[in-house]
Amino acid sequence: MTGRRFRFRVFVPNRWVVLCAILLFAIHPLLLMFAAGFVASLAGCALDEGGAHACFMLGSDWGEALYNMLVGGWLTIFTLPIGVLLLLLWLVGVLILRWRRKQ
């Protein structure tokens, strides 16, 4: 194969889809925590980190699920730094692709 260069292309559907996926991964525990607080306030239930309280909605007790969603917000300690790292890698990749297109 003389004279031919092998071109390696990575399939990325769209830069913005990848960016939204990274941001959603980074903040999804916070979204769940805020959703739990919103649902608990609509239902008039107590929600705190001390433990699960009974919260009856739609004929069943949702207190344990809301408590798990609230405490799951602590996962942000892990997902946010990973998301920032992925965001930096994404940005470097976009800059490299733009630099290569100019050449």
C-alpha cells in the first residue's frame, strides 16, 4: 500500500449529544435529590437525611424511595469530578478535530 494513508475515524454522532450526556452524568444525582424534595413537598411529607419517613402517595408508601433519592445526591461527590474530567477530554478532542480540519 504505497501512497495510501490509513485514516482512523472515531464515530461520534454529534458533539452536542456527547456534551449533554457528560453534563447529565455529572449532575444526575443532584437532579434526583431535587426531584425527591419536590415530590415530598407536593405530598406534604417529611424528608431529611435522618431516616425514611412514611409518605403515602397513590395508595402506597414512597418514603423509602424518596429517602434513597435524597441520599443518592451524595453520589455527586464522585460524578461531578468525573464529569469535569470527561468535559475537559471532550473539549481537547473538539479542539484537536478543529485544528486538524484547518490543516
